[in-house]
Amino acid sequence: MPKIIDARVIVTCPGRNFVTLKIVTEDGVHGIGDATLNGRELAVAAYLQEHVIPCLIGRDAHKIEDIWQFLYRGAYWRRGPVTMSAIAAVDVALWDIKAKLAGLPLYQLLGGASRTGVMVYGHANGQTVDDTVAQAIKYRAMGYKAIRLQTGVPGLNSTYGVSKDKLFYEPADAALPTENIWSTSRYLPTVPELFATARAELGWDVHLLHDSHHRLTPIEAARLGKDLEPYRPFWLEDVTPAENQESFRWIRRHTTTPLAVGEVFNTIWDCKQLIEEQLIDFIRTTIVHGGGITHLRRIASLADLYNVRTGFHGATDLSPVCMGAALHFDLWVPNFGIQEYMRHTPETDEVFPHAYTFSDGELHPGEAAGHGVEIDEDLAAKYPYRPAQLPVNRLEDGSMFNW
Ligand code: GCO
Ligand code: MG
């Protein structure tokens, strides 16, 4: 058996913080998994270091399912982003090892390629509608078949999704949370205007997406969905905070705009009702925050029964290790929808050399054995951890709101 003899957590900050778990077997094969939880990185690092790694030493790296069940059931305190990100890191590192031992790219172990490439969406954003559409035109020229549009809201100093650096977006911008101001009434009219201009300039041969980032009530979401219908969005994302899965019934009754939810979910239980009642069209939960490949496979299979497709979260705060693993999953999963692709900084790409490549609006995981992503530990050590938290939102009258 490939016995686990060592496991370590690597924390590095090549532009932003990433937590990586490296597992090493007796015969010298290693695997890596992403454990990054934006703004709460050290909580997962400690969970792995203190509570998980001691349990891994001496185990058979081939027993992925048994180790998953051990960590999930064995924690007693089930679910939650910290626990599930830690389990995900172990799971992905073990799949990496298994595929390396088999000498195969990971997607072959899942069932082989179902498609030739993975359609991704890029992020066009700007302070004004015209800036945003100009960005979208650039993405189109780069080959993207799907583009997310986010624009500044007049009267608000900063808006979710509008970045300083155009190809990357890092909201965790300070050691203590930055306080932003939010106004739904100022925001709501901006999105249909943005989509109308985008369709006029870009035409219809491109998928357009938008993220409301958990800020609407169900009835506001329903209205936005209706207002966007003429522009045929690919999806409208995270319209309400989804702790209350029932609220999607209200949105669904009023609009045919496709709905995407789930980047903050951690297990199948967070999306069970949404999927079974067919209240959503795309499930966004991804490998790093949802218990790894082993658990995402269950979510995707449940979703497939109800015509819900995958649309994995792929923001900059998910490391290239998560992206690599996600792309193998995407290449295989029968009910694939789309993959988010927010590019990493060149420093991040250097720390995490990877086999995946972009062309014609698609990513491909490559043919390297394993998931095809490595970590350069010497380089990683040159970028020490920097405290950074996500922003918070207040309404114009000072009340705390959702970010
Ligand atoms: C997205 C997300 C991100 C999150 C970020 C938080 O759709 O890409 O909403 O931008 O805000 O991942 O850490
Ligand atoms: Mg989102």
C-alpha cells in the first residue's frame, strides 16, 4: 500500500493568501490539495495541522473514501466551511496521488473525458456601463464564449465585482474588513441597462452572466430576473443569501432567468432542497469548499437527476490547485454547465506551476498524471502570510448588511 508518511501545510501569499496541503507517501509520491478559505485561511491551516494531519500518518493513501468518511463522520461536528475545506484538501491530495500512481490524468479515473474542453467565463467589469462593455469586448477578442458583467453603481463608492486590476479581483483588501456602503434601490436599475448595452454592442453569440452577491430579497430578485429576461442571461447568481432555500420558490414563480447558487455551500445538505425542487439551474459549490472530489461527485449526481448543471466557483481566492482539480471534474462530469475563470496573478502562477491551458474560451486540464498542479515550495516560502479579510457592507443609514 502507498503508506502516508508525511503531510504538511504550506501557507503562502503570492499576491493573496493560499493554504495548500501536501501529502507524501512512503514510495516518494506526493499529492497536493487546496485548503484556502478567503479571510479565514489560518483557521483551516490549524484544523489540518492540529486535528487532521496526525490522523493521516500511517494510512493507506489509496483509501480515499474511507479517509473521507473518517474525517467527516469522525469529526462529530459535521459540515461547515472550515471542516469541509480541510477535508477537501486531503481528498484532492489523495486523488492526485492515486492518479499519479496510475500514471493517468485524474479525469481518466473519474470516467474519462465527456467533452473536448471546459467552457469558462471571464469577468468584465468597470466603473461605468461603457467601461464594462469595453472590457467585455476585450474578453470576446481573447476568445471567451461567456462573460460575467459587473458595473459600478452611481452614488456608491465601491461595488462588489468591480476590480482595480482588470484580470484579477481581490476583495480581501485589508487586515481589518473594509466598510462599504450598499443600496439596492441604486443598484437594481443598473443591471438591465448594462445588459441592454452589452447586447447592443456584443450581439447574441456570447453568454452573459451577472452576480448579485447575496444582496436582494426574493421579490427584488424576481423583479431583476424579469427585467433581464429580454437579454437572455446565461445566469443570475446568488440573488439572495441562500440559507433559506425556500425563498427560491418565490423567485422561481416570477422569472425564467436561470439561477446559479452555492459558492458558499459546503455540503449536499445546503443544496438538497434547491436541487430536488428544481429551484435553481446551476450549482456553484466547488471542490475546495465542498469536501473535495468525493463529495462534489455526490452533489453533481443528485443535480443531474433534476437537470441542474455545474457552474463551479473559480475566483482568484481558489488556488490553481483547486482549479486544476475542478477542470478534471468538469471535463468528465455529465451535467457540466460552465466553469468560472478569474485569472491568477503571474506570481501565483509561478508558485503553482500547472498543466492546464486556455484557448478559444475553454480551459483544458492537460495530460499530466494527477491533477497536473504542483507547488514550488522554495518560491512559496518567499511570500509570507499577510492578514487580509473580506469587506463588510452597511446600508446608507448605517445598518449592517450582507457583503
Ligand atoms: C464569484 C464570487 C467571488 C467571491 C469571493 C469571496 O462569483 O467569483 O462571488 O468573487 O466574492 O470568492 O472570497
Ligand atoms: Mg459569486
